[in-house]
Amino acid sequence: MAANEDERRRLLEQGNGSSPWYNTATMPTPHYHHPFTQPLQNPAPQEPQMSEAHKSQPAGMASMVPGQQMLTKSYSVHADGAPGYLTPLQLGRHELYERVPFTAVFGMQQKERNITEAFASYAADLDTLEQDQIVYSRTNQHLSELERDSRRSRASLLLMDELEMDAVLVTTPLIIAIFVAGLCQFLVGYNTGVMNAPSSVVFSGHSTLEWSWAVSVFAVGGPLGAIAAGTLVDTRGRRGAMAICIYTFLIGGVIQTTAKNMMFITMSRFVIGFASGFSSVLVPIYLGELAPPTLRGTLGTLTQFCLVTGIFVSDLLAFPFATEKGWRILFSVTVVASVVQILCFPFLIESPRWLLGRDRASRRARHIIKKLRGLRYDHEIEIEVNHFVSASHKQACDNNEEHTSSKVAFFAMLMDKQIRNLLVCSLALQMAQQLCGINAVFYYSTMFFEGLIDSPLLGTTIVGGVNVAATYIALLLMENTNRRTLILWSAGGMFLSSIMLVVCLLGYFSKMASLFFVISFVSFFEIGLGPIPWLIVAEMFEAKYVATAMSASCQLNWVCSFIVGLVFPYLQSSLGAFSFVPFAVVLLFTIIFVIVWLPETKGVTPEELRDDIVRSLSHLLLCDDGSNENHSSSVGNPIDIEWRRAMDDLKQQEEEDMKRGTYNYGFEPITTSIVGAPESDWQTTITGGTGT
């Protein structure tokens, strides 16, 4: 009994002490080999070495033996017996790459976290079950409930830490890309609000039609830019498309800053609107393809903050520069920001996903991945390449990611009745987002506040600041609140704010109260109708449809924004105090639509997600090779694998020679190569397949 207790204590210490079920110190970077891309050429079927306790487990169980460098020594066996060299950590990254779309979307952090937690729980349960079998086979005693819970918790936390490591390890190329893309979104927000304050000082004497057309034509260029971006990001690459976007902003900014009359202002607004629509499509795709899966939601949130910050900055700069002599300085911010982007452009990298989609053997893509992920070894780079290739294949609408275009994906969505219904819901929310009148506030709040408060510009700036704060509040609410609930609260709050705003304008309350209700109108917008229509696209559709649905939504959003920008000045002049009544009607229909038709998209429960992961990985079997050696190489090192296989072939050849009596014991030089030994991957790569 004492010997059994000592053995039991030793096994538990191995599993929960200084030598956990996987050793992160010996892994430079956690990666995996995709099961469809084997590192060996035509590998022979291998039977995993399993104990009786292992054999009693159903298919899919993992033998995560503690103290044996589980991640550096384990591999997977497919149904055909071929080794896949997958480990629990590698499988986790595999799931993240395939389940998280290549798009940076505001608020998608919860989806990423759910996938990470579900897989960590799955792997930890397998580890605990296997450790219980190991302890029982050696001590004839099972782990206690407390011991199982302790091991499961420790294993789950360790794996989650590793899976989320990508979110904190940010390289310089990625930082530069984030900065340039963030500036694009900043300019979108800045040019949304920059025409608000100087309406009375820019070429004073202009008509209402001239000014409303100059403001709203910004939204005419938007959908055209979104359409062009959908094509150019595929044909010119993400980096080439970014260059087009930056120079378009620069041209529009120069025309606007040096304008001689309202016609030039209108022309510049169209060009800048084109660049803004282009950016709205390009930036989420570009950052989503550069960032690791656990960072895409964070970058989507960052770009949204850049946009609302741009609106706020345009209001702040209006204080010193919204004058007859300073308005050109206000417009020149677009030029300055574009010049900064051009200076950073030589350091901007191309999307490795786009390069690999055109040529899977692209050396440029591998060089970019090496810099982007901070990798050191060639086999690590190849493993990351497999991440991109497998996820791109999974998210391709026609199972051919090299030729999948937005048109192909859009038609594929229309042909599927269920997907078509989801697309209609998504587009309806985009219409509601703009037709609710939010851009009437951002375009014309200064004009609206004239006669209501003493300082219209101050009121506009307060609204812009509240907009930024409300965006952060929305991020917190989205973590734990259903999407339908948020939209209902948002639309309901905006509806009541619109009604109360009309009541204030009719004189039943003080005019200062109108400022409060405009602020509440904007605040309720930001907690629901602002971010949810975009987030719901990422949650409602499969990963392969997200980019296309986002592009279509963006185009319709710009069209509706144009309608509001053009029509509101006439609504205000003709309806007076009732100018917000049409928006209240739209909000009422939005509430009815959400209650009757909109499905909940917050996501599946953790239990459902975990079951889905188990089903998707049920064709794999994780096992240990039975070695106790300490390997310092990363997971599934192809060179180690090939070397081990070559040694096995050499040993087999020597045994055959001994049986035939032709074995060379060292008295004669060896001049022949091993018969039937296949050429290794690394040798093929170096010699170009010649083997010499």
C-alpha cells in the first residue's frame, strides 16, 4: 500500500507540479500541422502504442501523460492510420482559425473567448480522464473527485493561457498595419462630422440645397467605394487596395482644402466619401487577415473607436478653426493624416492569406508570416501557412478559396433559403441603423441646436464625447447581453427620445432639455443599433459568408446614409418641431421587426459549442509515443520526424542484410543508399526534389 501511495503521489506531482501536462518552456511557439497536409511523403500506417487502460477508452480520447512532454511528443492518427502530428494546443489553434472569420469586427471578442474556453474544457477533460486511467493502471486506485477537479482546472487554465498568447504578442509589422488602418477609419469618422460646425462660414451665402448636397454627396461616394473595394481587394491585393484608399483620401483632402467654391467642396466630399466607403470594406478584411484569431475582435473594436474618435476630434477642432479664416485648416487634417500614412506605407505588409490564395508555394507569404508572427524556424512558418490554407479552404464558399469572389459568395447566399433569410435580416438592420436619423445628428447637429441653446458648437461637441463613451459602454454590455435585447432597448430608447425631443421643440419643456434628449438619442444608438448590425453579421453567418455579407451591408448602409443626409434639411424646414417624427416611425417598425423576425445571435451555449468541437475532432486520436526524452524542438518538428523515420528504415535494412548474410560490419566502404527509403520533406525542399 505504501508503494502504491508513493507511486500515486509521484504521478500526481508530475501532472500538477513543475512538470505540467504540457511544457511551455520547450515550445518557442505553439502550432500544429493541418491533417490534410502531412509532413511525410506517403507515410506508412502506424499503430499508436497504447496501454490496456488506453484501449478501453472510446475513439477520440487523448492520452495526455504527465511528465512526458505531452505536446512535444504526441501526434494524431487519422482513420487511414496516417500520423497527423496534432497536439491539444495545436488543435485549439486549428479550431480558432477555422471558426473565427478573417474579419475584424467590433465586439467579436466574446465569440473568440467562447471557442477558446470550450476547447480548453474539452482538452482538460480528456487529460483528466487519461491521467485517471494511468493512475489506476499503476496503483489500482482512481483519482478522487477533488484531484480530478484540480487537474482539470489547472490543465484548462494552462491551455487557455497558451491559446490566448497571440492576443498579447504583437509584432512591429502588425502594429504599423493597425496604425495605418486605424487612421483610415479615423478619417471616415472625421469627415462624417467635419461639415457639421462650419456650415455658416464656408462660402457664406450658399443655399440650403448646395450645402445639403455637399454634405450628403459624401454618402454617394460611400457605396461606390464599397463596391470598388470588394473587387480591388481581390485583384490588387490588400496592400495595393490600401494604397488606393490612402491616395484617394489625399486627393479629396487637397481638393477640399484648396476649394474655390461650393462646387469644389461638393466634388471633394464625393471623393472622400468614396475613400471612406472603400476603407469601411478594406480595413476589417485587412486587419482580420493579419491578426491571429484571438486578436480580431479587439482590432475590430479598436477601429470602431478610431471612427467615433474622428467624429469627436472634428467637433473639438471646430472651436478654433470653424471660422471664415480657419476652415481650410479644419479640412487640411485629412491631408496631413494621408501624408503620415504614405510615409508609413513602405513598412506596410501584404496579407499572407491573399498571397497564399494565389500561390500556396509563395515565398513572399512565408517571409511575411515569419515577420508577422515573430517565428524563427522554417517548420514553424510552414505550420502557420497550414493555418491560413486550411482556414481559407474551410471559409471558401465554393470550396476553392483561390477563386472565390464576392459575387460567387453573394449568389451562394441567395441560393440558400435559410442564408437568404438571414441576409434579409442583416440588411434590414442596416437600413434601420441609418434611417433612424443618427447621421442627421452627426451631419447637422450644429444647425439643429441654433436657437435652442446658447452655444450650438458646445452642444455638438458634448454629443460627440458622449458618442465615444457610449461606444465603450456598448462593448461592456455586449459581453453578457443578448443581441435582440440590446436592439430592443436601443430602438425603444431612441423612439422615446425622439418623441420627447418633439415635445421639447413644441415648447412643453425648456429648450435646454432638447440637448439632453439628443444626448440620450445618441447614447441609446451606441448601445444597440450602432454596433449590433455589424456584430450580428459575424455571429449570424458562417465564417465563409461573413466578408460578403459585411460588404453588402456596408453598401446599403451608405445608400441610406445618403438619403438621410440629403433629406433632413428639408424635413427640418418643412416639419419644424416634428422633424424627428419620421425617425420615430422608422424606430417603431424596427422594434416590431426585431420582436417578430430577428433571431437571437449571441451564440450557442458553451456546452453546445463544446459538443460541436468534440464532433469535429472525433476523427482524430491523440496519443503519446511512449518516450520520456526531453525535446527542445517545437511541436511536430518535421526534421525530428524525418530523422526518426530514416533511422527506423536504416535499422530495418540492416536487419534484412544480416539475415541474408550481406551486412557490412565496417570492413568495406558503404557505397549504396538505403533501398526503398523515401526522400524526406526537408531534403526535397533543399535540393528541389533531386535528393542530391
